[in-house]
Amino acid sequence: MYGPQGQIESKTEQYFITTNSVGQGEGQYRFSVADVGESLFGVSTISTAQDPGVLLSGVYNRGITDWFSLSAGVSSLLADEGEDQQYFSLGSNLALFDRVLLDGIVQINQDQQTRAEFGARTRIGDTALSADYYLDERSVLFTDEQLNDEQTNLDDTQLYQQFALNMSGELYKASSFGVNYQNEWRHTTLEDGLRSDLFSNQFSINSRLLYVSHELNWLKTDDEFTEEQFSGTLRLQKSFGRIFTRLNAIYSIKPESQLEQVSTELYMPLTTELQSQLEIIYYPQIDDYRAKLGLNWQHDLFYFTADTEYDKDGDWSVGLNMRFSFGYDPLGEQFFMNRRSMASSGAMAVRVFEDLNLNGQFDNDEPLIENAKIKALQNYRHGTTDKTGVAMLSSMTNNVRTDIVLDRRSLEDPFLINAIPGVSVTPRAGHLDVLDFPVVQSGELEGVVYVSNASGDEEVATYAPIRLYDSKGNEVNSTVTEFDGYYLFTDLLPDDYQMRIDASYLEKKNLRGGKVMEVSLASAGEIVNGADFTLQEREAAEGYVVSIGEFNSLRMLKAFWQILIKKGVYVVDPKPFYYKADGDKKYTLNVAFYPKQAYANAVCARFAAKNISCNVAPFTFDI
């Protein structure tokens, strides 16, 4: 935020986000069916699934409180080979004091084998802390010889346990360079007593001069055949103008201290679409090296890569790779290509046209708009319409709702405006959504606001705030009259409008608003001149009223007055009226109004003589 003299104020807010997806009393369920190991239409015959078959899964979450929830799930694998498998799970999420997050899940299969995960995490200042425990009761994998041995118990299981601690954060945030770090320790235990400990430290320093990162790993295993390992990786990065450079070094301390690998990478953009890459790797221990030169072409329609590799022995290779996707645009009735994948993400075709007949739909005789920029705000995607008026948006994040809007600044005709504010859509993988986006010629409305006094003389209303409402009663625009009372509304869609002077201005200037000004823009691009209207100065009569009571309802007030009339209890020619002030809940019954207080006091005294409560108060009438 900026102050009047250019001061800058920064503000940091922290939000505590839990893993609870449901609030108190809410429920959520999910169900899925998957054919594990199969691809659509059988395109791929290569499967990495260990247990192919049909997998049925379901889970239900229930919010006990806003900070505690439970979940239960079941899944069943109808195996293509071997026995079917069933799994049952129970989990929970707990947030304590908006500081500590606890979660856990326990899963049991049909063989009573258990798998469990428990976690806890919190944050202290700029340091994030987490602890995790993992338990897995696994079936033992036997060799062919063990499987043929009758003494082998095929039901044997092995217990696998792992405990992990993690600490990460940032140091020297206020300085010109920040240090990010992460420390992690993992302890793993198997049922046969084999244990291992892994410790890793990572830190990075990012300054204007240089980016430095370093990773250190230490691994020790209680295995006589495995030696203690201690190794590290150093990386330096810096840009020299348009050239980006990176230097990497991999070294080991245990079991032997030596430099394992040194490499350097250079990236330089040749054009906005063409980028070159050079990589050289040297292995000191075997005195070997290899070099690689690559060229990447990121065209709107495809992604093309060419690289050449050469090694110490004089061997070389050349690789060419081209990646693209294609589809059919039903709006433009043509096939299209794109360098981004469309099978694994959502896509959208948006057609922009000038809606001449204002029906919101594209008709064959309506002009298409070229070079209009379409944006998917939450997906951070944009596209520009071609000669067919269609813009393609690809690689949109699946199942994330996003707003599709038209950037009016991209329209070549300055008088065209969006006929709709935008559309909200949810992209789906492999699906092409279509949208027609109409634009119309903008209308204008102008006039002068006058003020008339009791003598009929008029003068302009300077700096009067005017509010413009559409036919649905929504405020669509506002402005302030100039020094000569002139006002102007632009960028208006065809509609029926109402104009009103701001009530605070009328109150301040002691004016009456008069009738609401109604104006109709029947067609696109219509300009209405001379929409003038006149405000009236308020005339007032000052005096004193005789009041004989306050009532909570108008019905009670009228009933009381009728009782007085029937009893003949009145001392003056009655000209009663009631009054209710703004913000007041009570109605006041006044029986007379006089310019002079003495007359009002005399009448009030007569009512008081008949035991009727009465008082005199100043009062102003608007004439």
C-alpha cells in the first residue's frame, strides 16, 4: 500500500489450512471404478501394474466438529490373476488450537495384514516441523527355490516401520539474500532386525549475484555388506544477460573422498520460440566426458527438440523429437493443432462475434472478431482469436473452476463492449468445451441536471452524484456532473435504465429529487442526447405543533383519535396529522400547527385541562 508521500507499507497475513475437507455435521463421499493395468482402447500394451484387475473404491468423510473429522473406506480388487483383494480403512484429521495438525489412517486387508500412517505437523515462527510414522505388514517375497520347499510358510509376513522428522524454514528474510533450509532424519526398521538411518541437509542462498544450493546425505545401514555412505551435491546458477548458466558438482566423503562428477549447462534463447542448450559432463574417476548440444523450438502448434551427443571415444548420436496434439473445433468447423497435451487436460474453444440482433447467439451473417484476447483467470491460460473468431485454450487444469473473460482492450473497435461479463466453467480431461462470446456496439447517455427555485429560476447542479440502474435494479454505473451540470455515461448495453441523484447530495443541498429519470436504449450503439432533468429546491414552513401522544403502531394512533372524537374531547377545530421520523419506530399524533408558539401553548393548555397529556415542539413543514 502507498501513502500520500510515497510511503510503502507491507502487510503479511498467515492462514492456517487444515486437512479437514468437511465442517461440523457435513458428509462427503467418493466412489471410483478403475481397470488397473489397462489403457483406453488398448493403445498401450505395456502395463506396470503389479495386480491388474478391476478396482472398486469408496470412502466417506464425516465432520464431527470443524476441527475433527473421521473417514471410513473400502476397496475391492477383482484380480485378473490370483486371489481377489479387499481393503478396509479408518482415518481421522484433527486440528489442535489452530497450531498442530494430526492425521492418521489404518488399513487392513483380507489377510489381516495392517498398514498405518500417522503424521503431525506445526509451525513455530518461520520454522515448519513435522513428524511421520509409517507401518506396513508385508508378505514375504520368496525365491523360486523357497517356493518349491515344503517347509516354507507362504503366509509369512515381514513388518516394515519408518519414523521421520523434518524441519524446514527460511533465515535472514529481511536481508538482500535469503537462506532456505531443510533437515530430515529417517529411521527404518525391518522385522529381521535390519535398521538404517538416513540424514539429509539441504540449503539454498538466492541473491542478486548468485544462486547457491547444496545437499548433504548420510546413510548408515546395519548390514555387513553395505558400507556407510556420505555424499553431497553443489549447484551454482547465474544469468549473464540472456545466457543462463549452471554448474553442478557431485562428491562423496565415505566410503572414499572423491569427486564423482562435474557438469555445466548453458541455456540461451535465440528467439522467443527458439532456445539452445549446451551440456558438458566430466567423470574424474574414469577420466571420461560427454557433450550434448540441443535446440528446442516451442511453436504454438508443436514442440520440436533436436540434440546431438558426443563422447570421449568419438561416438556420437542425433535425436529428433516432435510433440503435438490435435483436435476438431466445432465452432470454426476445422481441425487444429497445439503443442500442449489435450488428452490429459481440459481445453476450450471460444468464439467472439458482434451480436447484431442482440439475441446472444451467433448467426451466420454476424461478423467474427479477430485478435480478441480470451483469458481463463484461475487457470492462467489465454488465447487470441483467429480469422474464424475462435481462440483455443488448452492445458487447462482439470476439475478446477475458472472464469472465462474477454479482454476488452484487445478489441480493435473502441466502441465494442462485452455483452456478457464472462462465464465460469470446469474443465475436464480430454473434453473440449465451446463458448460463444458476444460483443455489441456501446451506447451513450448524456444530459444536464438543473436546480429550480421557488421563483422558477434555474441554475445548473454542479458536482451532483448520479447513479445509473438497469432494468433489474442493479447499479451499473455512477458519475458526477461537471461544473456546468453536464453528465455522460458511456459503454452502455441496450436496456431500460433509471437515473437517480444520490440521496446524501439532495439532503445536503436541501433539494427534492423529483421523478426518477427513465431512459431506454433500444438498439446497440444508440446515443441519447438531452436526457436533462430538474431538481426542486425545498420550501419550508416553520412553526410549532401540538402533540398529544406517541404510538408504536399507526392502528393504535387512529383508534385513540376516534375515541377522543366520540367523547367530544377536543378544544380546537381538529386538523390532525401524524409524523414518523426516519429511523424512529414510533408515530407522533399532532392535532394542530401554528406559526407562533403562544397559540400552540394555549391549545395545549386546554387539552391538559381535560387530563390529556400534551406538549409543544418546533416543527418544519416541507411545502
